[in-house]
Amino acid sequence: MYKKVDVTAFEGLDEPEDVNGYIGQTKYSRSVKKETSITEQEFLEIIKQQPRVVFDQVMSTINEIDKDHNGYVTKTEIEDILKLKYPEFFESRDLIPIIKRFSSIQNKILIDYKGFRDWVRLEFKNAMPERAKSVSGKRQESKTVSNRPNTSIGNSRTQSRLRNAT
């Protein structure tokens, strides 16, 4: 659906705005930094380069603030959470153009975070063959380094059964 309708093209001056966001500070209380734009490709590369657990924490936090579990949070909330979890990469970047891609058609302040999550996860999935190659190469290196036989018999329950059987 998001590929069929470009909701960013219908921006106007009378749009509602969530001024407090996730951190509860209005734009007047926030530090004023000049934010530079970021492309979708740059955004995805930063997310992919970090451990997957960080993105999972982002999604968990977003899910927690969606009290009615309707699948929507505000664009300010999701931007705040991303900047809190990836401060060195996103603190001075304008993420709204990327986030707006997942705006609700009825209320542009709301973001379909499940659509956002699925988009990022699809990129993780597409990047998996590259990661799998690098991980399998590291595993083969570690196997060639250690040629010692494995002398462990199993867990303690298995070891006690072996003692009782003899």
C-alpha cells in the first residue's frame, strides 16, 4: 500500500503535530541542532551494521508505548526512540522524511510502525546471505585453528548415568 500512495506529497501547513514526542520535551525545550538529511540507504546501512538486538529494543519500546495496540505511534515518538537507541548515528540527522513514508493516510501524524518494522526486517533478511558468508568463513577459520578432539561426554545427568551403568 505504501508504494501506491505517496503520503509525503500532501504536506501542508495545517498538519497536526506531536510536539512532546517520546521524551516529553517540546521543540522549545530540545537542543537546537542543525539536522542533516539522510537517505533511506544510509539509514538502512546504519541499522544493519549495528547488532540486531538494538533494533529489536527499538521495536519493543515502540510496542510498549502503543497502549491500545492499534499499530500506530506518532512520527515524533518513533524519531525520538531511534535517536535514543542510535545516538551517535541519528542524533544530528533528520529522520522524519524516512519515517513519513509509513504515515497513516487518515492521520499523517501517525506512523504504521509495523509497516516500518517489516520494511527494516526485509532489509535484514536481504542482507543475511552476505552476513552468513562472513560468519561461515569465521567458523571455518576457528575449526581449522582448533584440531583438539572434543572430550566432553555431555551434561552432568548423562555423566551420572554412565557411571551408574558401569
